[in-house]
Amino acid sequence: MAEYKPFLMCDDSEKDGHAETMMDYVLSWSLRCTKYPFVKDNKPLLYHYCKYMLCKLIDRLQDMKIITIDDVRVWKQERYVDLWVEVKLHIDKREEHHAILIEDKYYTGVHDDQLTRYRQIFEEYYQDKKDYPKDNRHRSEEHTSELQSRP
């Protein structure tokens, strides 16, 4: 089986974004780096920080050392959401699926009840998906207050 390497500008999206496109690509690439043995074996520091970021987003920092990332899929501008992420991982022998909604901002702030609408789209999509229980659905705004409080 061929070993695949993560590519910055190639993920699961079918279309491109707008002003935040480059930031979306970097975040997408960073999250996807966690699933590639190539990165883990050849770029251990990069792998560590990418895995740290992913574990932080899914509230699993305490389990980071025992988590194995099996798959990370990322879509840009899916249903107007900047990044829509699905993660399949193992903690010891237990499989978990996580979904992450990321709304990043480059030039503007949140507007027009954006987060409420996107949250609703996100929750409706996963409401009947038993692999993605409510506790395994994460939104980037859950971490916004701690980021904004930093100097």
C-alpha cells in the first residue's frame, strides 16, 4: 500500500473559499497531518503540535499520549462553514468519532447571527448520526474566549 503525504492545498473540499482561504488551508493541512505516518515518523515536532491542536479542539488533551488518529477529513466552505472536520480516532481500543465546526475570521468579526445559524446546520446534520454523540461535536467558538483573553 502506498504511503500518502498530506498536501497543503488538497483536502476533501470541492470548492475554494474567499478571503480566509489561505488560513483555511493551513488549518486543514495541520489537522490532516495528524493522520499520516509519514509526518509522525519524519516530522515529529510538526506531528506533535498538529496533534496537540486537534486534541485541544476535541477536549482530549489529557488523553493525547494514548490517542491514535485513524482519519481526519476536512471540507472548506461546506454549507457556508469555513471548516467542517470529522475525526476518527482510538483511545486505547475504543473508537470515537468527533465532528468539529470551525469558523475563522480574517477581515471581519462574526455577523448576522452567523454562529447560531452554523451551529444549527451542524447539529441538524449530526442529530441522527449515532457515531457522533453530542459530546463529540465541537465548535471553534468553545475556545474563543480563552484565545481572546491572551495578551
